[in-house]
Amino acid sequence: MVRNFIISIILILMSISLSSADNDILAIVNNEIVTRKDLNDFLEFMRIQLKKNYSNEQEIEKNLSLMEEELLQRLIEDRLIIQQAKKESINVDKSLVESRLKEIKKHYENTKDFDNALKMQGLTEADIRNRISEQILISTFIDKKIKPKVFIYPYEINEFYEKNKADFIEQEKRKVFALVFEDEELAKQILEFIKRDGFKKVSRNYLSNLKDLGIVDKDQLRKEIQDIIFNLNLNENSELIKLENLYYIFYIDEIFPSKQREFAEVKQFIYDFLFEKKLKDYLKVWLDEIKNKSYIKIRKN
């Protein structure tokens, strides 16, 4: 209690000396503080990270639409893990930090664009490097100290498979070819030839128009052609189908019926799924225990 009181007094005195709104203290985590700038920097770092997966700014903003309270809790939990990692003397490989930084930079046209993006978001390269280092430290700690305590037993994998067999049914697939034309009259004429001589024979004379669509299932197809293709029989072609400004004649070359995937095929997938779930649950319990042993003060607005 005395230790917590002293920490609280010291940090409150520190907050009085900080005049900038960016330096407003949002939380105290043991002997460290989390400021408004920490929260803003975390948000901007996430924005830069998301750029690797999304080129659309709206998608990025959509993925950032977390509540501030949730982000602050994540920061507090990260700080607790980092503190534990440092107690365990876990170090970060600097070459790995530089490698991750290079990966982020690849998603910008050039170094100038990257620097400009940082300036616009109020960050420096040192901020990014520090955040990457913290991420690696957290993941290294989890790999070394948390993951070894998570076990998946063979019976759990078998049990999951038996209870969820319906989720491991492989959809029917079809190998599809298409003749594609810009001219409607020509397409109609070719269709008549196909009805008389067959798709394969006629398509040999129009190789530049022949498209191999590969092996597909319904989920891979545009909605307007799903039923058309999956209602055709083997070695059967469709009627003329207009999509946008092109005319298509589809042909089913092979059919691969739906089938139950064998246990051996999905065993590793099930193991990974169960492991991630157990790891998440174990980490939550571990964090709750650490929180109970720590001094955490969240400043209410």
C-alpha cells in the first residue's frame, strides 16, 4: 500500500509538470505511465500496419474504429507483458526489428513517401522502431513463457472433428472453360456451331477467345454465374451469357463432387485452431492474475 501510494504521488507530480495535452496521463501501470501521446502513437502505428493489408483508406479507418477504452486496455496489457519480459531478461534481436521496418517501408512508393506519412501522423522512424521492438518483445515473451504451458491432447482433436464433421465437407468443384467475345452476333454464331459440333471441337478454332477459369467452387464465382455453372452437367455448355460488355459461353470440363475431408487432412488445422483458442484463454487468465498483483490506475475523463 505504501509503495503504491508513493508511486501514485510521484506520477501525479509528473503529470502536473506536463502541460501538453499529448502528455496527459491516461493510466499508471506500476512505475510507468501511459499518456495521450502513447495512445495516439499506438493508433497511428496500427494505421501504418494496416496499410500492409489494405490499400483502401476507408477499410483502414473501419478497422481502426475501436473504442478508445479498448485501445487503452490493450496498451495497459502490453505494458504489463513488457514489464514481465524485462524481469525475465528477454532481449529483442535488433536485426529482426530492422527486417520488420523494411517490410513496412515496402508498402510505400519510396522513402520520402514513408517519411511524409510519418510526419502527417506525428510519428518518427524511432517511434515505429520502438513499437516494433515492443511487439517483438511481447511475442517473444509469449512464445517462451506462455505457449509452453498450453497443451492440446489427441482426444481433444478427435472430439472436435467428430462434433464438427459438417464443417469439414469439401464443396463440389468444377473445371470450367469459357469462350469470350465482344461481338454479340459472332458469339451467337459460335454458339450455333457448338450446338452442332460440340464445344471442344469449335473452341480449337477460337483459341484466342478461350479462357481457362480453372477449378472453382461456388464461393469463388460471381453471384450472377454461380447457378448457371453449377446447374450444367459434365461436358455441357451454357447458353450465351452477357456480363457487362462481353458475351460468355461456359463449358464444364470436369466435376469434383463434394466430399467429407478425412481426419488426417484436417488434423493439423484443428490442432492450430484449438491451440490458438487455448492460448488466448490462458493469456487472459495470466493477464488477470498479473493485473491483480500490479498497481493500475486509469484516469477517468
